[in-house]
Amino acid sequence: MIICGNFLVTGSVQLARHFKISTLVVGLTVVAYVTSTPEIFISVKAALDGSPDIALGNVIGSNIANIGCILAAVAIICPLAVRNKAIGFNVAVMFFVTLLLLVFGYNGIIGRLEGICFLIILITFTGESIVQSRKNADTKETVQATMKPLRAVLMILAAVVGLYFSAEWFVRGACELALLWGVSERVIAVSIVAVGTSMPELVTSLVAAFKKEADLSIGNIVGSNFFNIVGVLGLTTTVRAVNITNHTLFIYDMLWLLGISILLLLTMLPLSRGKIIRWEGVLLLSVFVGYMITLYK
């Protein structure tokens, strides 16, 4: 999954450069969406196989892991400078769709209508971001593609095929672990499956941070969280409604997600000269570890 994720990111970034899209928008859209491909396959397949706890838990757990584990690890290894004020707006959008997920799931089911609503938000946000990026593009700062478009497309397609099969193995293994360990599918989904499917984000964000591309690194995490909800769950629930088997646990997990999302925004203030430094990364990681401990108590 990690290898295919790397192929997917490389091909997508190269393809995006042909269309002259800014680094931040590439991170928020193209890179974020393609690194979330494992979540798509796992959640859709889990829903079709009658495992709603894995389908929903994968998304919620991945979003918590992206902030509390992936971004925290990146900040600890290489502190991230927050130079682009637009990141604050995008974090706000991420927080809005997270609240929307809580509202949609409050009645115990996320159906096709809610899924379509999520997909409309995804298409609108992506289209507007790309249009604004191209409108404000500075040709002097645009990074030129080093790969031909056809090769980039073939790399993306090969990666998607690999991710499809690895996702199938992942779901099967997660269900077996749930039985062997005597824990629920929800716990496996929001911990092992969630962290595993976030590995592409970790690799991408680390590479971007070492290359001093903080916008790409942070944008990848924020964009992935946004896409996991409106893209992954949007597609999953459009295909098949997801029933929330335990309403109390759903609210519990969502409160952790909302809390760590607010904490992320606070670590970035003030946006004009913000920087996510090591101790803030340790703080985010501590919250994530605390959440994991509550799951396995």
C-alpha cells in the first residue's frame, strides 16, 4: 500500500504541474485525494461486505491519525512554518465538514442523500480551488513537470490497481484480528486500519517537509481529512447507506476528532507568522496516544 501510494503521489504531482496548479492547492487536492485512495477502497468494500463499523471507523480514525500521529510526527522531526494564510481557511472548511458528518450521523444512519451532498461539496470546493489557483498563478514560480503526462497517468493507474488488492487484504486481515483479539471491528478500524491507510500521507508529508514545502505537507493532511469525509464517505454512502451500530461510540469518536481538529488550528496561530514546532507536535501526538489508550482499555 505504501509503495503504491508513492507511485500515486508521484504521478499525480507530475500531472498537476502540467496544469500549473499551486503547491498548496496540489497538497489540498491532488496529493491529498490520491493518498486517500486506500480509504476509498477499504470503506467502499467494507460497506458492501456488511461491515459498517470498518467503513465509518476507517474514515474517523484516519482523520484522527492524520493530525495526531502523521502531522505530529512530521512536526517533531521537522517543524513546519505556516506561511500561507489560506491554510487557515482550509482548516475551517475541514472543521465544517467534520461537524456536518456529526449532524448527518446523529440519527444513526448516513444515507445516499447525505452521500450526494458530500460529493457536491467535494466537487464545488475542488473546482473553486483549482480555478482560483490558476487565476492567481505566477508563471515564474510554477514548478515544471519532469515526467510526460502519459507516463504519469500510467503510473497512477498501476498504483490504483495495486491499492485495490491491498485494500481487500487489509479489510480481511482487520476482521480476522478483531476475532482473534476479541475486540470490536470499530476498534480495529479506528486504530490499525486507520493508521495503516495513513502511511501514504506520512511518507508524502515527511518528504515535503524535508524539501521545505510546508504548504504541501500541511495541505496534504488537511486535504486528506476533508476528502476522507466528503469523498470517501460521500462515495461509500452513495453506493450503500452506512448504519451506525453504536450511536454513543460514534459521538465519542467524533468528539475526539473535533477536539484534535480545534487543537490543530490553535497550534497554527497566528497564521501570519505561525509555525508548528516540536512541542506542539508532541502535544498532538500525546492526544492521539491518549485516544488509543481509551480504545484498548
